[in-house]
Amino acid sequence: MEPVKIAKQMIGFQKTLFNNSFNAMVVVQDQTENMLTGFMGQLPWINEDGKKQINETLALTKKARDEFKKSVDEGYVRFEQMFEQK
């Protein structure tokens, strides 16, 4: 096998591994958010301002998660382009 072909296969494997791990993490985070939202609805001492703050934190977490995924995907695209040039 050619070294470039082996490198492409390794990058493909790592990309698939990352995507599967990332998707599993997203499922866990989303389930945690659902549980937290359910608990907040049942706790009388959490006022609307507290709920708002928690919801903003969850939204920022999702945004950071999406930006991280986008950055990693761009990195894989650059790797693939680098191997295509040779």
C-alpha cells in the first residue's frame, strides 16, 4: 500500500471515531439538559431569573459545542486537501 493511502485511511478512521464519540457526547448532554429542565420545573425555589441564567448557560454550551465540532471538521477537510495535493 502507498503511504498516502494508508494516511488517508487513518485520517478517515480517526474522523469516524471522533464523529461517533462526539455524537455520543451530544446525546448525553442533551439528556442531561432534559433532566435539568425537568428538575427546574419541579423546584419552587428556583425563580425565573435563575431559570433564565441556567438556560443561557445551556445555550452557550451548545454554541461552544457546535463551534468545536465545526473547527474539528475544518481540520479534517484541511488534512484531506493536503493529501489530495500530493
